[in-house]
Amino acid sequence: MKHLLKSVALAAGAVWIGGAAIAQEYTMNAVTLAPRQADISRGFAMFIDEVNAEFEGEFKINWRGGPEVMPPFGQAEAVRNGAMDITFTSPSYYSGLVPASSTMNLSFKDYDDIRGTGYYERMNELHAEQDLVFLGEVPATDLAFHVFLNTPIETLDDLDGLRIRVFPTLLPLVKALGGEPLVLPMGEIYTAMERGTIDGFMRGTVGWAEQFQGVVTHVVYPGVYRAGFPVLVNQNAWNELPEDLRSRITTFVRDDLAPRIDEIWAEDVAEGVGQMEKAGFEVIELSGEDAARLREVAIESAWTEIAKTTGDDVAAELRGMLVD
């Protein structure tokens, strides 16, 4: 983390120059799981721009870039060891470091509903055990995860035996449905579909459909879970900020900024639907019975797996905040 003064660099605190106090501005470098031009990066850009505007002259986030700067699966560890100050990442990308991180996706609640349960405060405690600061979330409740296929299905049972690309959080669900889950980076999905390595994949509906025209033919509705991107900060860098500034940043992020970010995605989802139609994707709408079963399996399979990695007590506590 860099410490910058508007007029002169000093070790710490404020300085009097010409009778006026010049306050110290703290700058932290940040990376994101996705490139700047990706649709989901809209939320990251809004977060960074608004924090920088709100705390101008006191605190600044310098967005260094995305995967081209640092591999996504290594960003959380880089923040933990001080190679980077901040990451905007996926909950499942660092579940080996903080097993409870994946729970952020495992809900059908929106940000405001979750915020009132104390979940984000509890997550900060669990992250602190690994020398990470959980500042908050870039929420995207409307961005559910859907199954995209190169072949039609009629019922949920038809997923049995299909090879489906997932990110780690979705692995228990696909396995419970009888599919064969494969964990692959987003950048490898198209080639895997083109070569027949996989029969389909799970991801959100925003910003990519036209690129997959010809290799995807069907999309399954409804989707499952919710999207949300944790904002992790290096503990030492965070502790260098004055206590009052830390408190004001946290309050602004959790109580003001995040609820507004959660409301920006409806337009993106509508555009994504239009892109899928243009690309020729046919919608498979599951029956009411299958849709209810999908939701139930999504919750039960994932939370059973969470209990194995976090312990029964922590899993039950977090599930009570996110599901029950």
C-alpha cells in the first residue's frame, strides 16, 4: 500500500504547510477476477469509483486490472500474503483458504435480507482467522446460475451422465443431479464445448451469449443461487488506516453502496436474455415439480458439503442467516 500526500510524502499523519493541514491519502492496489471489459466488472467499477469519490483525499483504490495482472484463483492468497492489497473475487475461488466463503452464493435472498442477519460481520470474523479482512460484497442477486447445453433435455433427470463445467460452489449440485462436474476456468469453456470435452456448463446469463453461438443450443430455467463477489483486503494494509477511516469505509460500503449495486443488474439480465435469443439459444423451462426439486437439491447438496469443510456448527449458523 502506498501512502500519498497531496503536496509532500511523509511517514504518517497530517502535516502543517503554510498554516494548513495536509491530510494523508492512503492508496491500495486492487485486482479483479474478471477483466475490466467484462459485464460483471460493472459492479467492481461502480464500487471503486464511488469509494474513491466518497473518500477523496483520504483513501483511494487503484484498479490494477484483472486476470492479466494476476491469476484469479491466486488473488486471495496474494492479498493474504501482501503481494496485493485488495481483490474483488469469487467466493469459490478461495474456499480452500476460507471454507465458509462459498456460502455467499448459497442463498435465494437479496442483499438487504442478508445484511440484516449479521452474516457479513460473521464472515469478517471467519476471514480474520486467515489474516484477511472481509470488507464487504459486490452483490448481484439477480445473476442466478443456469445450465447451458449443446443438446435438449426434457426433465431434470436428463442431466444424468452429462459432463457439465462448473466452478467449485456448483460441483455438489451437478453431482447430486447425476451429472459429471468438471471445474474449468471461464476462459476455457468455449474450447471445451467446441471440442466436445463437456456437454454444457453453468454460469450467469449476462454478457457473453453471442460469443457462444453455435456451441450452445439450450438454456435451462430457472437458475439457482445468487451471485456476489467478496471484497478482500490485506489485514496489515487495512490496519494501517486510521480507525475512524476504517469504520467510515466499512459503513459506507455495507450500508450505502452495496444495496445500490445490488439494484443495477436487472437491465443487464434483460440484455442478456436478448443476447441469448439473438444467438439462437432455446429456453427449456422446467416443470413446477422439477423446478422445486432443483431448488431443494441446490440448497441441500451445497450445504451438506459446506458442513464437511466448516463443521456442523458454523454451517448451521450461516445457513440460518442465508436460507432458513
